[in-house]
Amino acid sequence: MSEWFTRRSPEPPHPFPHSIASDEWVIVSGVGAHDADGELSEDAAEQARAAIGNLAAVLERSGSHLGELVWFRPYVTRREHIPAVDRVLRELLPEPRPASGALTVVELADPRMKVEFEAWAHRGARLTQLD
């Protein structure tokens, strides 16, 4: 039997925790770009940058970091935001980057949101680029 721990701080706007972690894994639910006051930029690239910062903070509170990501899923509300979001992800996610799927969705929980990220980190993971 493995033990899992959840984190709900700061209190999420929905009934689920921000992350759940075991000795091996940290799974992070949808992370947006909201600041401590609940505000967020109208710019998709700035939202992506802030959301990566929020993701990094959730991982750190669980004893992990961006370099241990093995799965990353961005949700973007408009296809035309993808190039700007991709530029930010190339800049902020360490190489080699995790596996990823990308989804364009109609909208997210907060209608001001343009991006949201989910991620899985494996403690001690060391990704190696083979090709």
C-alpha cells in the first residue's frame, strides 16, 4: 500500500486539491495564472509565464521541481494563443522537456483564463534526450 498526500493551500476554487503526492510521484491538477489576489493578465504569454511560476511553486511545496516533470498537458482556450504559449514553455521548461499533449478547449473555469497546465513529476527523474 502506498500513502498519498494532498495539498489544498492556497484554497483552490473547486473541491479538489492542487496536488497529490506519494514517495515517487507528484500529480498537479489544473494550475492557472492567478496571482495571490485572484488577478491575472489578459495576455496569453503572460498567463503562461505566471502559470509556470504557480506550477513550480506547487511542485516545490511537494518536494519536487520542474526538472522532474515527465508529463505536461497545457490547455489553451484559442488556437491563436498557442505560438505565444509555446515560446514561454520553450523558455521556462528545462531541457529535455517532458512528454506532452496539448488541448484547445472552449473555455476554462474562470472565463478570464487563457491557459491552464496539468503535470506529473516523478521524484528523482532524470530525462535524457535520445535523438
